[in-house]
Amino acid sequence: MNKTIELNNVVKRYRRGTEEVHAIDGINLSIEEGEFLSIVGPSGSGKTTLLNLIGCVDKPTSGSVKLDTIEVRSLKDRELTKIRAKIIGFVFQQFFLLPTLTALENVELPTLFTRKITNNSRARELLTLVGLENRENHLPSQLSGGEMQRVAIARALINEPKILLADEPTGNLDSQNAQIIMDIFRRLNQNSLTIIVVTHNIELAQSAKRTIYLKDGKILNQ
Amino acid sequence: MTFFSLAFKNLKRHKIRTMLTIIGIAIASSTLLSILSFDAGYKKALEEELVGTGIHLFVSTEGCPLEAASLIIRGGEIPRFLPMKNLEEVKKVEGVKEAGGFLIFSVPSPDGSKVDLFYGITQDVLKLKPNWKIKGSWFKDENSIILGSEIAKLEKRDVGDKIYIQSIDKEFVISGILERTYGQDDGFYFLPIETAQKYFKKEGKLTAIGVQVWDIMEMEKIKSRLEILPDVYVVPAEQMTREILKLVGGTKALMYSILFIVLMVSILGLLNTILMATFERQKEFGFLRCVGAGRGDLIKLILLETASLCLLGGVIGFSFGFIFSTGIDQWIRQFLPYVPAGSLLRPSPNIVMVSLGIVLILGILAGLYPAWRASKASPMEAIRNE
């Protein structure tokens, strides 16, 4: 299997007032193509910082982060933006659906920034994939929380990413909707999509092929 | 989906806020269009009015040239008079094509509700007024009168009717009625010069002489030749336009000051709206950065939202400007020291384009800071869960 993501001795420090916080403290991690990884740990353990680094929204203080063999530490903002647009799909706890766009338009939104010309068909396919083919013209205010998260997953897939990063994707959902999301993740992973999930949801964490436990910026198990 | 449709849909989030901002821009746009239309329209109306007089040079007694010239056009009294013989002398000056004499008096009605303007004219005046079409005929005798079209309409009189003029307590027979000139002439009573001289006790006197020249390129030379005549003052029509424009300059400056304030208030309102929207959407911008939006994309989005507001406000404002231009025209007239008869507000496609350009440029300038703030949003904003 190819290594999609490789972190070598990654350190991330930042200042909070006069205090220096060691958010990530010398992490080594390899994630292979098609892997389903969950990251768990207590609050403040560095889960989100790790996701930021893997998602190219932050750079390490030291160490190396490679995505598809590209060393991201030396990349400029514009190049990081391109990687985020083409290689990574994001799913957030808060959905971030634009309230004035329909479900279909929300799914299409990332193509605006990659300048991909679409004819809606892929967005429709993705809405069908997440079971929302009948909701494409609904505004977010007309959808349930679970449906909104499914639209957000479809949106994360629109640019055909290699990696899906999900930050507490079931954090705002009831158990029934959380189960639907987990099922979708499993199906996507069966189709070789690399999925990394930060979660407090034990069931979701257990449905991953591998789980890493973070504490004080360090991985406790590999 | 396009950036424009996204920007437009974003404006629908806070409908009331968006609507109030658009109203502000519409008021500013309407004011801008009206003032720019006035700027162009006033000069044109003034020039048309002067061309309508058919006069290139005004000859009067020494005094304020502006006063003399404006009185010839608008009516009014000058306490000093030219002798009638000056008219013949003027006609003989080299380069003079036509010359006509005027004796002008304004008389308030007994109840003081209006002022009647009387023009004693020589027949030469007909040659100076190529646009005059008289229904009926020239004066038949000393009791004849020619009415301006508005006067005839107001008094409901026709050719051959008798008219009693209360302000001078005299009855005339209407020999002719001027067809509408769309100038000041529409509001005058025209009398034979001798009648006017006799009635106003100014036998052998004229208020002024209007002169038409053969070649306007020779105007300066002809003016110098006329100035040799004793006690006369010669004012070219062009100079009169300049003088009047100078006189109106103060009003214009006031209008531009008001415009500046209106534009500033509206642009600050716009800045406030966009800035508030930008602050509220920092997390959303962070999310957009996560899904591939570059800093330039966010700048573009905010500037398009700003431009959409300006465009909508502009279109509404310009429409109102057009619809209410007659009302605004009437309102502005009260504040001007000299008002030509023609339309003062003349909005044209060019003026609309210039106004729209100004509104868009100012709007985009107001959107620059919020756009810059939006572009600074970190993608980490979206991932942070607190």
C-alpha cells in the first residue's frame, strides 16, 4: 500500500499569552491509502491540531508532514490552498452549509474555487450516494441535522479528494443520524477513500480500521 | 454556480439590513444623478435660452452688464435708458446684421399677487427672433398687443379679443399670439415701442438694444466699434452665460457639498454593513478557505457583494431620479438666482454611466477593507470547535 500521509517527528508549539503550549510533541505517523483512521483523546490532547496539520491548514513548528510525497511545510499559502481543494475533503461538526444555497448548490460550492465546470450531475450523484436525492432543492433550514451533515459529506467529495478529514462529524447528531453517517463513511472507505476522523464517539472510533489515542500531544498507541 | 450568483444570494441573508443599505445607496445615486444632470442641464438651458433670443450682443447704458442682459431676457427695469437714436447708430456699425430696441417694464398687479412684464419692441426685433411664429399679425395700431403663449393660455384669450390689463389699467386688442417658444417670451406682454414709451413716460427711450452680427468670429471687433458710442455698455451673450454660471456657482457648490455628505453617509453605511457581515462570517470564510477558496476568491466575493448592493441601489436611485426629475427641477428653481425656462435636469445615458461609475468605484473602495479582512480568515477558524 502507498503511504498517503507521513508525519515524521512533528512538533507544533504556539503561544497562549505568556505560556508556550506544546500541542503536538514529536509525532510520527504513517497513514496508508484507503485507510480508515480514527483519532481519539481527551480535550486539549492535540487532536484538532493534528487534523490541522494533516489538512494543510497549519504548518508544523518542526518535523515533516508529507501528503502524497509532497512536503507541505515549505509550501506557500497558495499551494496549500490548492492541496486543500484537490486532495482533501473536509467534514465539520458544524456542517457549514451556506444558508441561502440549496443542498445541490452547497454540494457544488467547492467547484467554484477549483474552477471546475460541472453540470450538476456529479453533485446529484453524490446526493444520491448519501440518500438525499429528494432533497436537492431544499435549503439547509429545511433539512434535519443528519441531512445537513450528509449534504456536507457530499460536498466534501465533490472534487474527488484522496483523503476525507472529519472533525467530530457526529458531534451534533443523535445516535440514529450518527449511525447513518458512520455507514456512509464505511461505504466510502470500502471504495478506497482514505478517511481520518477526530471523534469522541466510541462507536465511530471503533468502526475505523485503526484508532490512535492522543494525550498531551503524543500518540499513546500505534 | 458563479461568484456573482453566490454574492447575490449572500445578500439575501439579512434582508432588512440589505434593503436599508440599498435605500441609502439609492438616495445617494438619485442625488448624484440629479446634480450631475443639473450641472449639464442648466448650462444647456441657459445657452438655449440665449440662442432663442437670437441676440449676439446686448447694448445698454453703463452699469452692471449682467443686470442689463438678464433683464432683456427675463424682464425688469433698469433706471437708466438709451436714446432711441442709438438704435439707428448701432444699425450703421460695420458688421451688425440686425438690431432691435426694447423698452422693458415690470408692473405689479394691484393686489401684489403677480408682476406683469411689458416689452415695448421695435419691428426689427422680429428679425432677431427667427423662432417666433405669430398667430394673427404684428401690431395693427397703438392699442394692439401681442401676448406670449402662456399669458394667452392663462387669460384664455385669442387673436381679435380684447384684454384688460389691471396692473396698468388699460385695454388692448390682441393682434397676435406668440406660438410657444419654451422660453421667457411665453410670459411677456409685447407692445408697440411707441405705446410702451408713451404709457411708461419714456418717449424716445430704450432699455436696451439687441444686436445680431453677420460673423460671430468678428464679435470682439464689432463690440469695440459699438463701445465707441457714448454711454453704452456692450455685453456679448457668451459673457452673459459665463456671468450667470458664475452667479449660480455658489448654489452649485452648496449642491456638491450636500452630494458629498450624502455620498459619504451612504458609503459609510455600506462599509458598516459589509464589515459587519464580514465579522459575522469569519468562521464561514475559514471553512471556504478549507474547501479551496484562495484569499483572492474571498476578496472577489466581498467586492462582488458590495458591487451588487451598489448596482441595485444605483438602478433604483437612477429610476427614481428619472421619475422625479420634474419635481426636483421645480424644487431646485427656488434656490437659483437665475433660472432659464428650459428643463434644468437633463439626465442622459452618459450621465447615468458616469453616475453608476462613481457609485461603483466608491462602493468598491468601501468594500476593500472588509474584503481584506475576509481574506485574512484562517482555515483554522472552521476547525476550531469552541
